[in-house]
Amino acid sequence: MEAQIDQVFKNEIKITDTTGNPGALGLLAFGLTTIILNMHNAGIFAMGSVVFAMGLFYGGLAQVIAGIMEWKKNNTFGMTAFVSYGFFWISLVFLILMPAWGWGAPLGTAGMVCFLGIWGLFSLGMFLITFRLSRAMQVVFGLLVLLFLLLVIGNALGNSTIIVIAGLEGILCGLAAMYTGLGQIMNEVWKETVVRLG
């Protein structure tokens, strides 16, 4: 009897994960929200509800959900990226809205530069990690680092031209994330490499 019990405990149970790839959702949430915010930075429209709504719900909540799903997939990079950038968007929206609600003083130039700078440093670290990932992810994170750099410089100098350039570069960054996310979906649905992600 003991031998049979030992054999039961020695048998391995293999659980197959058949859940979908949350990376595509995270990349698209990041990409579309980045495009929307940077259309504002590029001077296409004024800051307002479209940025706040996208920042809270798609860039924010959807990315956090994707990050939690990446945790289930045992993907530390995806979990860290999506949960972090999801809360970046939520934080950014609250930094803008809290003073309007009387919950604190408006964020000054130094505060905004520090906020963007620390996120730029985080993004640089994530970019270096992508050298073990796909070429498409390297492009997304490389453009993101450049975006934060331009935003830091533009805000520090109070230079609207640099902010507009950052906006245009940010739209490109968002498009790169969309390309990567949609590419992942297309390759999975078509069951072949239709979109090369490298």
C-alpha cells in the first residue's frame, strides 16, 4: 500500500495553459493611448476628456489586466511592463486632475520633469532587457526611451517646439506598439508568420 501511495506522489501532473496571449492587449492598450496623448503633445487637440478616459481605462485598466494575465503566463517582463505602464497612465491622469479637484497644488515644472525622468530611466532599463526579445519590442521600447527624453528636455526648457517633436515621435512609438500587438494577433490567428516581429 505504501509503495502505491509513493507512486501516486511521484507521478507528475502537467497542466497545460490554453489561455490567450495577453501581450497583444497590453501592447494595443499602450499603443493607442500613447498615440492619443501625443496627438495632444503634437498640438492636434487640447488636453481633455479623451486623454483622461483613454489614460484611465484603456492605457490604465486594460494594461493592468494584461499584466496580471502575463503573471499567470509566467512572463515577468510582460507583467512588470504592463502593470507599471498601466499605473503610469492612471497616475498621469490623476496628476492632472487632482489639483482641479482641490486635492493638492498643481505639479510644477520640476515635478513633471522628475516624474517623466524616472519613467524614462525605468524605460531605459526595460529597453536593455528587450535585447533578449524580438526586434519589434526593441523598436517600441527604444522609441519610448526617446519619447521620455524629448519630453524631459521639452518640459525642462519650456520649449513648445521640442514638445511638438516629442508628440510626433510619440505617435510613431504608439504605432510601433500597435504594429507589434496586431502582428501577434495576426500570426496567432493565421497560424503562420504573416507579420515579421523579429
